[in-house]
Amino acid sequence: MAVAGINHINIEVTAEQLPKVKAFYEDVLGLKPGFRAVSKRDGAWLYADNKAVIHLSVTEEWMDESDKIHFNHVAFACTGLAEFMSDFSKKDIKYTLEQRSLADREMTQIFLYDPVGIKIELNFAGETLS
């Protein structure tokens, strides 16, 4: 028995937030909309290659302070550091960078936030700024 990786993350948004959040993941991260299973709630599935990695679900039933969810961030393995940085500059996307030394290679990480405040981590293994 083993966990093979992340299947998807689900982000709950209001109907008003849905277009803006969907556009963010399409325009900033390059994910593509695609097939979505029938559901009681509106929403969208966003794909990296042929895998639905983000499920957006519309809800108007927000939790009160005692029901907070402790979700910190989602991380994606990426390639094309220079292209991402150039695209972020063109789109005026705010982000921070960190350089990490792993046991066998260097890695650059970009951190940014989506329109509803979810922290996004982009990992570029083997890619550096220099």
C-alpha cells in the first residue's frame, strides 16, 4: 500500500469569486479547463496536461470562526523558471523567490497567492536564477 501523489486539491469559492479564481489558475499557472463530473454544485476542474489537479467548487455556506480549516499551501512541480518570471512581470503578479540546496541539486521556489488568499508554491528542481 502506498500513496502515489496528490490527486487534486479542492478550493471552495463563492459564485462571485469563481470567474476570478478560475482565470488566475488559467492565466497565471497555465492550467486548462476541462471535463468536470456532474455535481450538485457549480464549479470547474482545471488540468495540468491531462490531469485535473484543481477542483473549484461553488458554495455560499461559509464556516464561522470555530470551523476554520488549517490549509497552508499547495505546491506544484514546474519547469521553465525564466518563462514564469517573465510572464509574472508582464501580468504584474507579486511573488517571492527562494533558492534551496537539495542533496543532489539546486532548486528555486516561487511563492504567490491566488485571488482568495491560497498560498501557491512553484518548485523548479535543477533550475536557478544564475
